Amino acid sequence: MPDPTTKNWTVRNEDGSRRVLVTKQLPGTRWLSILTSADCRVEVCDSDDVLTNAEIVERIGDRCDGVIGQLTEDWGEELFGALAAAGGRAYSNYAVGYNNVDVDAATRAGIPVGNTPGVLTETTAEMAASLTLSAGRRIVEADRFMRGGRYEGWLPTMFLGQRFYGKTVGVMGCGRIGAAYGRMMVEGFKMNLVYYDLYPNERLEAYVAAYGEHLVANGEAPVTARRLETVDEVLAEADVVSIHTVLDESTHHLINAERLALMKDDAILVNTARGPVIDEAALVAHCRTHQDFKAGLDVFEDEPAMKPGLTELDNVTIVPHIASATTWTREGMATLAAANVAGLLQGLPVWDDVDVTPFLDGDVPPFVPSVVNPSVLNGIGGME
Ligand code: DGY
């Protein structure tokens, strides 16, 4: 009798000489042709369940060249050890974030780790903007009201929300996605921007300054972008705060009860980065006692679970980690993850440009799009 808990895997290009596991079905077809063109036998798990380490180790078996894994999996010592022991030489996360990956463990095992930057930027920023608007204008709450058959006619005081025009948007972590979100809010709603980041984003500041001059030339008030010294200053000054940091020890519970207390009573807090950046239990408590405060969350501390009480709050808008969920982006992520694994297995050099669009159409460049521990490659030479 087959074990009923065993997941079904679909095998493509059965005779390929390199064995690559893909732990979830991926959208589009380009990713598969990249792997099969690199002579990979591709085994794709058909199940939507999160695979356990034991299931992944079992599937890696005695011989496995590479894996495309998911942010829901725990890629550490155990899995990289099993992959290295099976002769593996490539791993790619199907994500730009890699807090589920112990990069040091991968490096110790001699395995390069790929990720998928450059195709999530606008898509994720658009979701952060959507959550900002939904939370501030109470869209989901009003939708529930309509579906509940409670609309009995227009009223001057019904669902009053926030006006964004001319207010201040705060960006926590002003890398690619944070800067794209900031620009959307500045250009779309003429908001002033403040941000916190370890490094100045001079390009963004120059962009906003030029936009401010354009507004003045057209008889409007200017907009500004300023990097503030501390997280606390951004929280105190901004009307809207959007989180775009990585998750690591320095950002775990970056937004806690004390910091929520620094925010304006009617501020909006948006998170499309990683759940544990916010102390979610503290946020629930804050939203309970501050009815005018709003939150828009795409990510959760104990995903897929949510902290008790979160779903009962009307001033919180919640979506299931879908900030990157557009067809273009998710297919692009699949393409980059496949090009990472195929390129590493063929011993190709790493792409040295933040623009990854050449990988998305036409002939795939003979490069590995993105590796987060490139130092490991120095010790690997001559993989072919
Ligand atoms: C990522 O890529 O890190 C997102 O969270 C999922 O697309």
C-alpha cells in the first residue's frame, strides 16, 4: 500500500541528466523550458501543503543537483546538508526575501542560494498602496456593510476616512520596493515623504525634489523627501507608515507597543514585508483601543495563523501574503528561480546588474540572475 501521506510529484523531461526538485507548482512555462534546456529532469511537487523537512530530505534522496524551494520551508543545516550529501550544487528560493534560508548553513554546505529580486518591486509597492487606500478609506469595511444589506441610504457621516493629499508618508526601509511605494504616494497623492534606512536613498530624494519643482512650476505646493535619523521620528511624523525592511534580528518586532504609541492616533500602518517586523499581539491591542488607527497587513507573525483578535477588528485590512501576486511577477519569479538553478548547474557567472528584465523574454542570458552568497562560488569553479 502506498503511504497516503506521500505527496505526488510530476516528472518533466524524465531523461534529463541533472535532477532538480521544485517543491511547488509554479506559474507560466518559461521556467520549465529554462530547466529542461539545461538538461534537467524536473520533479515538481503537486501538493499545496507545506512540505516538512523530512519530506524534502526523503525526496532529495541520494542524488539531487538542485532545488527551487519556497519561503514556507525551513532551509537550514538539515536541508542544505541533505542536498550537499546528494551532490547538490544549487538552491533558489522562489522569493526575493530569504529569511527562511540560513545562508551561513548553505555557505558551509558549499551551496549557492539564489533569490528573485527585480520583478516584485512595483507589484509589491502597488499592494502596499492598495492596502494604504483600503485601510484609509475603509473599503473592506464598507464592502462588508453593503453585503450585509445594511445600506439604507446616503448619510453625511457614513464611513468617514482619511484624505491623503498633502499629508506625510513614512517609509521604513527605503530599498527598491520602499522607494517605489514612496514614489507612488508622492506622485499619486502629493504626499511629503520621510523615511528611515541605514543608507540615504539619494536617487529617490533627487526624484522627489525634481517632482516638487515641477509642481511649483505648475502652481502647486512642492513635495519633499527627507531621511530621518531614527525609526521613532518617522513614526511620530508620518500619517501613513509602510514597512519595507528585511526581516532579521535587527528588525524583529521593530514596531512594538512602545513604538505604536509614538504614532498618530489616526495613523495608518501597512506591512507587505514580513510579519514578525510587527509585534502583532501589540498591534491587536493598539487597534482595539485606537479605533481611528488603521492597519493594512499582507503578512503575519505566525503565518498562516493570525494573532487572536486580529480578524475581529474593523480597522484592520488583511490579505493572505499576496503582495507579489500578479501573473507577470509570479511568472518572472519562476523564470529567475529557474535561471538561478540552471545557471549554477552550468557553471555560469552571476549577472552584475539590478535590471533582470533580459531574463524575462527571448534568449536567456548566459548568467545566474541573483545569488545572495556569491562567495561560495569562488570555491566551486569548474562545475561542468
Ligand atoms: C518574497 O518574494 O519575498 C515575497 O514575500 C513573496 O513573493
